[in-house]
Amino acid sequence: MTLKGFSQKGWGFSQSGWRVASGAALLVALASQAHAGDGQPQPWQITFQDSVTPIADQIHSLHNLLLVLITVIVLFVAGLLAWVVVKHNAKANPTPSRTSHNTVLEVAWTIVPVLILLVIAIPSFRLLYAQYDFPKADLTIKATGHQWYWSYNYPDNGGFNFDSLMVEEADLKPGQPRLLAVDNEIVVPVNKVTHILVTADDVIHNWTIPAFGVKMDAVPGRVTRVWFQPRETGVYYGQCSELCGERHAFMPIQVRVVSDQEFAAWIEGAKKKFADNGSSAPAIEAAEADHPKAEAATKLAAADRQ
């Protein structure tokens, strides 16, 4: 039994052709199983890393909607082209129609694209609003990009500082991913809202964690911010996503999400471990010395800490 319009004879598909198509579909289905397990890319991965924040959930949902829409549109247009080639070639249709206008068709191909754009716009605007609708912060961290490493400050917990550099391949320990592991990771509590205040001191960098759905440029003289609320413990990785010089590819980001008790214990240990680094003023207040525009961000951070 064959579907109307998709028979082997009508569409010129040989039996071997259908086998190839079926095999390709099976390959895609199997490859789609290679998704990220714990906040890092996996071999043969073709999907997003698993989302662990509300923002990443919305990003994935919008992506899936767009994938369905564009697939339907491509199949529809390809079907029309095939139908025209088969039914309206010179041999099959020696006397072509000379119709130049069709009111129903003209209204349809005007209204349908508008409706499609509306279907895309609604979740798109919701996502954009959610990304910049910052809930009250439970934790604030300042991330500063340098060539080619990150430094972090915890203003809510004594203001200690530390640098975070990539672990070189020769120094990797078992389980540490190449080009992603760092010597000093940042630690945040699970199910808590974390604000990352992002800036740089030399060139433009970019602070990105795919599993969190966050990506923000680190611009010298300017403080921007992103937020996330991870719902699962684990280790999540990212990399600088803005070309920033010779070692751009060696500037990873590592975030460990832990329970409240583990976070409190880590904070106490970090205060002692990084005591020699000294403590700085709260993240945004320190940035005021870099650029006058940081004053507005100071008020935002102060409100978050209240």
C-alpha cells in the first residue's frame, strides 16, 4: 500500500531509494540520542545540551517550534515543486493555462505568512522579556574577562576574588574534559537565582553557559548581567564566545551547582583559600571606577542585596 502522491511509481522513487531514505531517517533518530548528559558537549551530539533553567527551557521550546514550522514549509514547497515538475511539464501538459490572477490564492499567500510570523512572534517576545525580567537575586557574582582567563568576585559573601584558568591538557585529571576544565570553578546553590555581573578589562569577551541558556558580552568599561536558576546539581561548562585574541579557544567557564549545605561549606573554605587574594568592594561598586555608566548598575545590585 502506498500513500497518494507518494507511490514509488508516481514520484520516481525506486525501492532502493526508499531504503536509503529510511536508513537516513534511522541514522538521524539514533544520532539524536547523543545529547549532553552533564552540561558539556558529547561526541556526535546534534541537539542542544539538556536545559536546567527556565530560560533554557523557553529557548529549547522556541527552537522546537521553529524547527517544526520550517520543516513543514520546506516539505510543502518541495511538494509543490515536485507536483509542478510532474504535472505541468511540456509533455504532460502541452497546453498550459494562461491564468494570471487568483484572488483566493493571493489572499492565502498573504495571510498565511502573517499568521506564521504571529505564531513565531508570541513565544519569541515572551522569551526576550523573560531574559531581561530579573528576579530578586539570591546570589551575585562578578565575572571579569581577561586575555585569556576569567576572574570572579563574590560580593555577597565577603567579596573574595579568584582567577579561573583552563587546566592544560598535560595536567588534566580523570574525568576532566579537555579545553573545558578550569583550576578554580565558580560554585552556586541549586534552585537559587544567581545574577552574573559581566565585564572585561581589556577586549570584548563573552560569558556563556549553554545548559543555562545564558550568553552575554563582557565589554570593557561596561557592566551587564545575566541570571539563571539551575534546578539540577552538577557541573556545567561554557567557553568565551567572542573572538578575543590568540588564546580565545582556551578560555573556558566551569560552574558547579550544589546543595545549600554544600554551598555554605564551600563559601567558608573559599574565604580561607582565597584570603591572600584580598577582598574587593561589592562587584558593581568596584566597577564604578572603570566607567561612570556603572552607577545605574550599582543601584540595581544594591536593590538585589536588600
